[in-house]
Amino acid sequence: MASTGRSQPDRCPGVLSVHQAADGGLARVRLPGGVLSPEQLRVLATASAELGDGNLELTSRGNIQIRALKAPEELSDRLYDAGLLPSITHERVRNILASPLSGLDGSYAVQPLVAELDRALCASPRLAELPGRFLFTLDDGRGDLAAVGADVGVRVVGGQLALLLAGVDSGVRLAPAEAPQVMLRAAEAFLEERDGEWRLGELADGVARVLSRLGYSRSVGQMAGELAEGQPVRAGVYGPELLVATVPLGSLGPEQAAVLAEAEHLRVTPWRSVVVVGGDVDRLQQTGLVVDGESPWTRVTACAGKPGCGKALADVRRDARRVTPTLQPGRRPVHWSGCERRCGQPAGDFVDVLALTDGYSVDGSEAVTAEQSVMRMR
Ligand code: SF4
């Protein structure tokens, strides 16, 4: 693969590096492993009500954004006090996804490894230089994160962890105890080898170069197996105390946040949903959260669009909200974009609904109205 060295550092927003959007400041709060305590959710919801537009936006990496932010310093003080900003130097590089149901449904619990990886990441001055897009994943073996394409990841295979580099099995097998350190050494190796690239997959021969720096020969790749791709966790009730609730279009309103914060335990997923332990199904549904895995809301996402984004050609969320209830059953996710950047698009195949100056194209079609677009979303 040809190198795609970048001439600019990435500009991924954080809490301390707020992006100026058309509707004001935009702060992104990293949640390694999606972990968010009910008390921390209350802090975020109150902060958005008092300093932002009142909503919390769930991202495709399981983070939370506050839009229309008026007082960034006040926000960072509150998040620091709530334990949501444990590192000033590393906040933008704490990009760690983990299988959201890990350890809650009888599966292998990767969360202790997430915590250890996060601690060690923040303790490494060198790794503060990672691009804001560099992603770590820890997959409990079900393959739900396979489509995400981590730069450095591990996946449970048998009693070991397969080391994934640029989204593919490297052939290296690790004991759980050594996994966090090896993952961080792989990230350091990427920093040594890169020439401005943001992602390992952009670096020519990147996997082999990282393996070499880790001391593995190219022949280690012969151990690599075909790891099946699993499905994202769907909305639904998974046990007496365990459910997954989809947040329509990833926009969590104040009332929804308040009811979620009554639960015992929460994890934000990368699919605009929340794993809830000890929540009240009826109360969650009454606020508009979706627990029915067959609901059309579970397969529809949208970028910010107008008026939040200055590049948008349409208010995609308004239009998606209007027509989603009429969406026919289908398998492919649907993503609405206000322009060709397609921010927040799902991993893998999806129905591409793109705003044009005179309507929407669906998978490259001619312009149609939002209502007509629904007929093409199969
Ligand atoms: S896809 Fe375009 S319109 Fe939508 S948020 Fe990204 S830049 Fe803005």
C-alpha cells in the first residue's frame, strides 16, 4: 500500500481542544471501554443543560459530545472533578473500545484489561503524541468489534488473545497479562515508523514494520486465522437486569439521561446505544429510548447536519426523524450525511443517504425527497 503520510496533525476534538462548529463549541469526552457511571452521566447531562444545548451526543466510537458549548473551561473543571478527565496530556488519545457486553452475559471480561491499558497509556509521555484517530480495541471473542478496524487490538481466541494490527490478525498470541503492554509497544512502534500518518492502515507495510519492531518475524503471520466477523450488539433485553437501549440518532435528551442515570451500571456502545444493568425497561421506553431490536431506530444514524455543521446541505436529523418510523424492515444500516464527508458513518456496508442541494441521493441515486428516499433503503 502506498504511504498516505499526512501534512497536517489531526484535529479530533477533546474536552481541552474544543472544535468550533456552526452551533458553537463542540467537546468530545472519551469513555475508554464505554464505561460511564450513573453519577458521571448526571454530571454530563447537567453540564450540557447549563453550558451546552442540553443533549448528549453518542459517537461511533462510544464517546459523548456536548454541542453549542459556551464555557469550555467550566466544562473541563466539572469533568475533571467527576473523573472524566484523568489525564490532561492524554485525553485525545484515550480511544479504547471494548465489547460492550463483555463479562455481563457470561462472556470473557475484558474490562480489567481496558482499565490497565488506559492507565498505562496515560503514564507514557511518548504515547501522548498518538493521533486522535488512533484506536485500540479489546474484543471478548464475539467479533462485534471486527468491523471497526482497530489500529491495535486484541481478541479472545481460545484461552489466548490474538493481537490485531490494522484490523487483521497478526498471528501473534498473547497471555492476557501481557496484552496491555504489548498493545502499547505496538502503538510506540507505529509512532517510530510513521511519517505523518494517522492510522496504522495508512502506513506502507505498517503491520510488518510494527511486528519487526516488536521482535516478531514475518513468519508469525502464518499463525493468523480467519476470525469471523460478529454482529454489533442489538437493542433488547438480555437478562433480568441486563438490557441494551438504542438512543435514536445518538442524541440523548435530558429526560432520557435522567432515567438512564437511575440504573446501577452503564456502558456506552459504538452503535449509539447504552448497555444498562439494573434499569427499568418501561421507564426507559417511555422517554423514547428503544429496547426493541426490530425497531427501525436501531439501524438509522445521522451526522450533525444543519444547523450544527457549517458544511451541511440539509437538516438530516430532522428529516431522518420524520421518515424513520415509516422505514421498512431491512438488514443494512442506514446513515444520513449532510455532505460527502459522511461523518459518523457505520463500519461495513450501509445505505448511504447523502444530502444534495436539491434533495437526497440514496446509494448514489438521483436526487429524491426524504420521503421518497425511504423506499430505497433496503
Ligand atoms: S458529514 Fe458533512 S455535514 Fe455532516 S457533520 Fe460531517 S462535515 Fe458536517
